[in-house]
Amino acid sequence: MSRMPSRSVPKLAIPVARSYVLVAAAIYLCDLYRQTRDHLTNGQGHPFGDDFINYWSGAYLAWHGRAIEVYDPAAFHAFQQSVVGAPVGGYVYSYPPLLLALTAPLALIPYVPALALWVAAGWFAFYRALRLALPGRGALLLALATPALLINAIGGQNGAWTAALFGGGLGLLNRRPVLAGALLGLLVFKPQLGILIPVALTAGRHWRALTAAIVTAVGLVALSAIFFGTEIWVDYFRNLDLLRYWILEDGSGVWHRFVSVFVAARRLGASVETAYLVQGIAAVLAGIAVGLVWFRNSPAGVKNAVVLLGTCLATPYLQDYDLVFGALVAAWLWQAPVVAGNAERALNIAAGLLLLLPLFAAALANLTGFSFGPAFIVPIFVVALRMSRQGAANYGAAPALT
């Protein structure tokens, strides 16, 4: 079958993207500067690097023989304030103990340089994964101009790292299945984002990758138990119940960052039970769609995009900074064969909505009191499912972002 013609990029997209990169860099630096008004805080409870205070504090305490303090909110909070030298808000460690092992290098570096390393290394890992999805110079501009990257950096979050693991794992699946599975297995540190990976690998009959993912995940759990003891896992699960209520079900002060089906239902007035029911239905439907797409002969890029988009609809815990992997979705779908005309326009519009969602999600939620995340995600999920039905055997060329 002949290659499809290159998909065009709107004329203004490239200069707008380049301008955005400069503006985003300035915004990020200004935000860091604002967080030095009172020692290493903004004077209103936000530390330098925001949520990064959790990652660094957890790693430091764990690797200095104080792991028991990580899941003790009072002790953890007191340590964080000693790091930044001023009062901070209620920052808590919400990740499983195995992340303490993965972030061990942070314990060897002072706080401020560690933040720089976290952001720079995370971006580079994301960029290298994006190169697998979008070979050529276009990957660099997309990696810099992805809006979620700014939200992720300002929040000191891990969205670039999770995108790198998704991109590397799915991008290497057919060439190096064991390495791909190991990368996907590392997502066990954020299990709510890996819930459809077993469905995809099983439906796609990627047994070596699935085995490697399971071995990696189990190995990390065992490693953390060896290093820090099993009691720390008890503390983690005890805190998890409280965090589920405080962050997800009640959501006071944090719901504006969420883009999941669950929070959308809650903000429409649904009870917790009804919201879980709606989320469960969305998860089942997304899982079935992912299984069907991965079972049949669809382009690899379309399969990869479908599992990431399905994850967005299946997990109740999804925030704006998690959508750094939206750049991977756009790159994979831009290269897949698609009928020109209306289908191409639909793809460009849907991809644009997904990429722009992190910039507007919080503002729209604060302005209206509703969560619009699913409305931005469903269109491109539908487009991806339609593309998968075409059953094309090869991709088209990527748009030239030079």
C-alpha cells in the first residue's frame, strides 16, 4: 500500500508555537521568582517548586533513615517547612513507597538544584519518547510547546516522566518488547494511569512485554519492602483512604485541576456513589474499546493513542498536568493514515482541544464551577476509534514542524 500524503499543519501553528515557547519560559521563571518572597515560598503557603517539595522530601527522609515520617502528615509537614524556611500548605505524600526507591537520586542533591534536575531530566526523557512517536525536528518544537508541560513544570509534577514512560514503552513495544514492558511496569508508581495497560497488552498478545511489566512492578514493590519495611505500606494504605476522600470525593480546593469523568459528574451535582457508577461505566466502555482496537489489525500509533485516551476516560484521578502525554497522542494520530477532508479537519480540531485542555481546565472550572475535561477528551477518542476501524496497514508521514 502506498504511503499517505503528508498531513498539513495550519499556517500559523508554527510561529504561534514558537512564540508560545518564549512566553511559557517567561511565565515559568516569573512563577519561580514569586516563590521566593518569603524564603523559599510565595508567602501564601506555596513552596518553591510547588509539589516537588513532596518528591524531594520523601526521597530525603527515606534515604536518611526516616522513612516512617513520609506517611506521618504532621512530621512530613514539619520537615517540609524546615526545607523552605517558612509555612507551607498541606502538602502530603500520596504515592506508594516504591516511588521512594525510584526517586532516590534526589536525596543526594540539595533542594533547588534537585528541582532543576527534576524538570530538565523529565523534559528530556519526554522529548526522547516523543522522538519515537514523531521522528524528525518537529518533535523538538512539539516537546517545548506542549501546553501541559508548562502546567506540569509550574506544579513541580511528574507529568513529563509519566509521558516518557508511556511513550517509551508503547513506542518500543514491537522492537524491544522486554524493555517496553519494563518501562510500562514503572508506571506502577502511579497505578491509576496504568489501569488499561494490561488490557492493551493482553488483547494485542504482547506476552513478553506483559511479563516484563508484571515482573518490574512486583520487583519494585518487593524492593521497597526490603529497603523500607512492610509497615510503610500499611501506613500508605491507611493514608490512601483519607486522601481519596479529601482530594477525590470532597475535592475542596483541588477539583479545578481535575479533568476526569468522576469529577465532572461530581461538579454536575452527582453524589459520590452516582459519580463512581458513571466513572465505572466509562471505564468499562473505554476498556472494551481499547481491547477491541488492540485485538485487531490497526496502525500501532492509533492503538497507542487509543489506550492513552481510554485511560483518560477510565481513571477517576486525572489532573491537567497528567496530559503531557497528549503530545504523544497527537503525534501518533497525525502520522496514521486518514481520509483527507472532513476527517483530517476533525483530527486537527480534536487534537487541538486535547493539547489546549491543560491551559484552560482550571480557569474554566473556577469560572463556571463545572469540569469540562471529558468534553475535550471524548472528541479525539471518537476520532481515534474511527481511524482504527479503517484497518490501515501503514502510517502517513508526519506534519513538518520545522
